[in-house]
Amino acid sequence: MSALDDGFGGYLVLALIAALAHEPWRWAGLLIGRRIDAEGEVFQWVRAVSTALVAALVARLVLFPAGALDTVPIAIRVGAFACGLGFFLLTGRRVWAAVAFGATLLAAGKLLSG
């Protein structure tokens, strides 16, 4: 019987491989990122591009969902998104609170719609 047969060993190996693949890049980003001027022109451009990509991804998920999200009516998806955005603006731009609020509304809407 090998160490991977107990069920836990396989997860341990996966976690170790993921950490070895991820952590060097994380540390490299930390070291390189210390020298980047957050108010510089290049950083502003990168921020704008990343914001546009996230906005496009959210729009795609709301308007053209796949999988289980496709079973939620579009009115509920758009309503949950709009309420989450409003909550984001009302709570001082707290992303975690807005995402939690919008996701809760989405789940509640799905449960109530059947």
C-alpha cells in the first residue's frame, strides 16, 4: 500500500505541487512590485486594462452565463448585479461586502424563482 492510497496523501501531493508552482512567482512579484511606482503611467495603464477585463468578464457572466448560472433568470442576474454595485458604492467601495451581498441576492432569487 502506497502513501497515496489513503486518500489524504493525494491531496497532500496536489497541494505541494500547487505551492511549488505558485509560490516562486508570488515572491518574484513581491520583489519586483516594490520598485513599481503606483502613480506611474505604466501602472495606471495596467490598472485600466485589468479593470476592463474584470468588467468584461462580469458582463459575460451576467448576460451570457454557462452552467448552473444559466438556469437563473436574466432579471434576477441583472438585479443582483445592480444591487451588488449599489451596495459597493454605499459601503465605501468594499468589494468583499458587495460580492457577498450580490451573491446572496442571486442565491435567494434563484431559490424563490424555483
